[in-house]
Amino acid sequence: MATKKKSSTITVPMRILDDKGIPYIPRHQSRKQYTAHGVAEDLGIPLAWVVKAMLVQPADRTFALVVIPGDLQLSLKKVGAVLGDKNVKLAEQRDVQRVTGFQVGAVSVLGFRRDDVPSYVDKHVLELERALISSGRPDMGLELDSQDLLRALEAQVGDFAY
């Protein structure tokens, strides 16, 4: 019985961070939150620290992950320039769940169901003192050093937000 409880509390993103030796602090929220604003208010941390995992889709029907600070907006124009597709769009909710294995609002930057999704991290994330990523659950985030995101992800760094 203890094993079952342990497996339900350790999420896939936590397991990945543990396997890579990247330190993090589980941050439990008082209730389920599905927005960066809600998480920041609940935990009393800067909005920028709550990084957003945004799944985008170019016209060729592939997917890419773009990670931006919580206080900025995704620029599809900037993402499209890097991906070579000016018609890139946000992935639809059903595709987000199918590709990542997470529900919209609780998408982590780590542990996607599919492993063929390239990652891009906005340069402003690396300027943050700390970063809070989703644990894959809407009631808990994982706080880590923002530089450790690049250790956790194989990602291209660029300017993807405004």
C-alpha cells in the first residue's frame, strides 16, 4: 500500500528531475490552479517565476514546446520565425492532452507522453531568480533554479515573448 501512495505523489516531472540530479522544492497550492496568476497569488511568489509551458503547432502538424515567464505573453510571430512557419498557432486543447499527457493549465515542461517535441526556452526565463514549473498536477508546482531548466530540457534559447 505504501508503494502505491508513493507512486501517486511522485510525478513524472519530479522523477525526471531526480534522475538528472536537479534539486527542486515541491510547492503545494491551497487549491487547484490553472493559470500563472492563480499559482503566483496562491504561493505568494512573483508572477514571472511561474513559467508557462505553451504547446504550439506549425502548419506541418508537428508540435513544439515554448517556455516563457508567467508575466509575459507568447509571441507566435517570434516563434514562427524560429520554426520557419509564419502560420504557427497554439495547439488545441485536445492535442495538448494527447501530446503531453497533461491537462491544459497543468502542463509541465518535462515528461511529455511523446518524446519528439522540441523545446524552446525564452531568454527571459534564464534571467529569473527562481522558476516554478508545473508538477503535472494543478495543485503543486516545482520550484527550481531557472538555470536548471536548461539542464532538465534540451532546449534552444531565444526571444519568444513580449
